Amino acid sequence: MKMVQDQQEIRKGPWTEQEDFQLVCFVGLFGDRRWDFIAKVSGLNRTGKSCRLRWVNYLHPGLKRGKMTPQEERLVLELHSKWGNRWSRIARKLPGRTDNEIKNYWRTHMRKKAQEKKRAMSPSSPSSNCSSSSNITTNEGGASFYDTGGVEIMATSAEKKYINGGDQAKKDGNDTAAKRDQKEYSLDDIWKDLPEVNSIEPVYNGSYAEEACKFSCPLMTPPPPPLTWDSLFKMDEEHESKNMFLPTTPSDNQFLSCFDYGKTSSSLTG
DNA sequence: AACCTGGGCAACCGCACTTTT
DNA sequence: AAAAAGTGCGGTTGCCCAGGT
């Protein structure tokens, strides 16, 4: 019975402004570790995985938006040549970029390169095949189409690209993101619209519970009936006592950095 | 003006790994 | 030590939009 109910309630697909808002609220309260918990208590009918993904790829403060800079492009190429498709690892070296973003970038651009290359050697020039790449990528045998270009080839073409001023950027994600923001809502708006959030205390080390009780998310839909705030915080205390997730210093506190995001993001994106 | 095509991106899926019980 | 739950990662898919025909 319960399972059927749960199945019915799980939402998929694009996130709405309200869902984003709720998620931001609850990540602020509970940290960005316990996704299953957040998914349950937030009233979002999403899976923990979905919440995490949304947070990591879109809502996380400090995320850069817009096109990759030439430096970033070069770094991606270099790191990919070292590590192959270890996107999360590569992403760690590019502050503000997500693994998903880099993965998408690589896929898009490498596909383009592959097409260009195909065209260039269309008659039949086996001498210039991409055998040089076989010792570089990590996933031999399972390479997908965008891994087949060969890193050295990639590097040179990429460098050309930089020299040419980044032709790929003509209608890049910056525009798209900006348009989307206009069309739907701006992430900045979310952060700006969180006065309650901005005013509450950091959630670290046990002081959050009381404050959190005062906090109400304006757009928040009520949590599912069985979960009262009391029970919620009881549940949370259990975890808290084990130091499972809460940041221990203000600098670690995502929520504070979230607060900063509204200010910084505009400078990041221009 | 309508349709087609490709690019870009967000989100989902399945598997692997880690942590907790 | 083993099972269960939670989390992270890489691959893939589907949607939207812009540009071309």
C-alpha cells in the first residue's frame, strides 16, 4: 500500500521554481549530505538522488555559469588526457564547474571535433588515424564516440580554437542560461528571496534546531502529515549526535556561502 | 512561414562504492 | 562480518531552442 502511494508521489522531470526554493531551504537547514532525509522532510516528492543532483548541478552556490574560458578548456583537455572520463575528478580541478557540465561540454565539443575530423579525412586517409590516442584514454574497449578523437588531436584542435577566439562560443550556454533565467526565474532571485533563510543562524553544531523551528519557507508546502517538526528534529538530533553531516565551521557552512551566492553570482556571470 | 536539424543542457538510470546498523 | 541504506559517478536520454532550408 505504502509503496504504491510512494510511487505515485515521486516526481520526475524539470524542477520548478518552488521546488528549487524548497530544496535550497532544506539544504540550508540540514546540510547537503543526507539527501534521502531531505527528500522526505522537504515535502518535495523527489528522490534523494534527484535532490542531490539538482543541488550539485544547479543550485549549489558558487557554480559558474556560461561558457568555459580558454583556460578551463585547456585544463579539461589536459586532465582528460590524464584521467579519461573521470568527470568528477576533473570537475574538482575546475572550481564552479560540475562533472555534468564538463561531461556535456566534452561530449558536445568532441562530437563536433569528431565530425570535423571525419569530414577532413573523408576520402580515406588511414595514415592519420587516431591510434595515438589509444594509450591515453582510460576506457579502452568501451570508448564512446566522443572518446575516439584522441587527446593529442583534441589538444591541437583545441589550441587552434583558442587562437581563433573560441568559435564554439558563438551561441554558447551563457546565452542559453541567461535566456532560461529570463524565461523562468533567476537563481539569484531565489537567494534574494530568502530573507528568512538569510537571517537564520548557521546550522552547525546543534544550534540549528531551535532556529530552524522559527524558520518557515515562504513557498514551502507542508511536509507530509506523519512528519511533524518535532519528530523531524528528533530524527535529526539522532544523526547530529553522530556528527554525520553538519558543517563544523562557518567557513564550511554551505548556507553562508549560499547567502553569498546572490552577490557573487552576478559578478561571476557578468 | 513552416518544417527540419543539430547543439546545448538538465535530468534520469544503473552500477559501484562507502557508511551505517 | 554481513546486510541494508545512502551516496557518488559515468553514461545516456529527452527536451528546448536557434539556425538553416
